[in-house]
Amino acid sequence: MSAATQVTTKALVQQQVHAKNLTLSGRKKASSAISGLHDSRFRGRGMDYQESRVYQAGDDIRNMDWLVTARTGTAHTKLFQEERERPIHIVIDTNSTMAFGTRNEFKSVTAAKVAALLAWAAVKNGDRVGVMDYGKNGIHHEKPVGGKRGMMRLIAHLVQADKNKSNSHTLLEDALKRLRTIIRPGSLVIIISDFYHLGKDVKRHLIQLNKHNDVLSVFVTDTFEINSPLPGIYGVSSEENSVVFNANKDSDVKKMKQKQNQHLDNVFENIQKSGVPVIPILTNDNLQEKVKHSIKSPATAWNSFRNSIDDGGNDG
């Protein structure tokens, strides 16, 4: 196996240098991914209750401490202190569909590199990073841990998850259902997937997560999965089977394009319409530069991605 088809510790450690100029700061604006018509902000780090004091003019009424107010007969407001370390949960898809790629490397390798890149940026910012993989071997979770210790745990987890071999699959909705039982409000959730295994309730879980946390997604795909191929005979293999695709037949190309568009529509309907920004990454992208620029405005990145497909680019 090569570094193009297998996740390696070396490749994930190397992402550290690229994370120096990348920030996940809550003070940065992130464009809404639904239509690009309005902006939303990452909530930043969670807030811990510190104490209550007498209400002062200008205090946010949403922070009123009604219990103390009722007990003392004087209006009191709650004071909060910013958490020193924000929990960040990286949810990564390890289903068999990720073991595919026609340019540079498998989607699974690209996904792991993106996970490591964002995790290094988080650790640099003083946050704690955890990881949850879902796919060929069920669901596995490492709780958020700070510093290099947290990074080494995450890297080891990603490498091991890639080694697991099975024909079974796990839905994203099941991973999110599990995550909702363990996550703390104010966390940042980053989902990295090709979004082929969603589940009928995935949108509901995303909406619920998004109420008390920040949620960002990275859509990992390959040019063969989104563009019409040049005429020819293509052998396409996965861990489960192998097929021959005849791109000389217009009817086959048309069916393929319909499936491609249906999948992109599913991503829009289930991920973006739940209020979760989507950053598209291809296996042949300069992923460090793509992530750096896309995270500033996911809506712009998605619209540019869709327009490049709609322009009818061929997979040459």
C-alpha cells in the first residue's frame, strides 16, 4: 500500500507546518452555507458560569439569574468566564466509499489530512481535539484532549481507523446521535465525509447539534464523481466490487450525471439546509490552501464548486 491509498502517521504529522497560518477562531466570520445571503458567526469557546451579581444597566437580560432574583428580591445577572480550552470534535467517515480516488490519492487519505490539518490549528489555538470515526467497523470515539498528547491520540486513531477492513457501513445519523449524548454545549463539530451514507434523520440531528454548538462540514470528493468523463472505457474498483463504465455510450454518461447531481442535491438538502457550512475538497486540490481560503467563506467556496460543475467540465 502507498501513501496515496493508505493513511500514514508521517502524512498527518506533516500537516502541522501548514496549520501555522490557519485559524478556527470564533471571532472570524463564517458565511452562511445555505444561500450566502446572510452571515453567521462561530460561537467561539464555551462559557462557564462564574458568579451572580446585582443587575446593572446594559446587562444582557438573557443572562438574568431568576433564582437569585426571586430569593433576594433584587435583580441579579449571571457572569460567565470563557473556557480556556474549547472542545473540538472531528467526525470522520471511514465507510468503504471513501477508499476511492482517481487523482493523487484516495478520499480517505485526503479526509485524514484535512482532519489533522484542522486539529493542528485547533491545538495551536489552545483548544482540545477529539475524534469520532464511523464506517466499516462501527463508531469509535476519542474524547477531546489538549496539546500534543491530544494530537498524537487523534493521529493514532485516524491511522488505525483506516486499517480496519469490512464490507459493512455506518450512517452519519448514527454517529451524530451518539455524539449528541456526549458533547458539551459550545463545542465545535467538524464533519469530514463524502456524504454517501447519511440516513433519513441526519438533518434533524444536525439542526439539534447546531442549536448549541458550531458545526462545519468538509465534503471530500473526486473529480470522477462530479464531472462527466472523457469518452473511453473505465474500470472502477472499490473494496466491495469492480465495474466497467462505458463513457462512449451517451445513455451511460447521462445516467452517471443524474446520479452525480442527485448526490449533490442530497448534500445541499440535508447538510446545507440544516444550517451547516460545507467546504468542498477534491482529492487533487492543494488541500492546505483550499481549506485556508474556504474556511473564511464556505458559501463562496461551495458556489464556486457548483458553478465549476455546472459549466460542464470534463474529467480529463
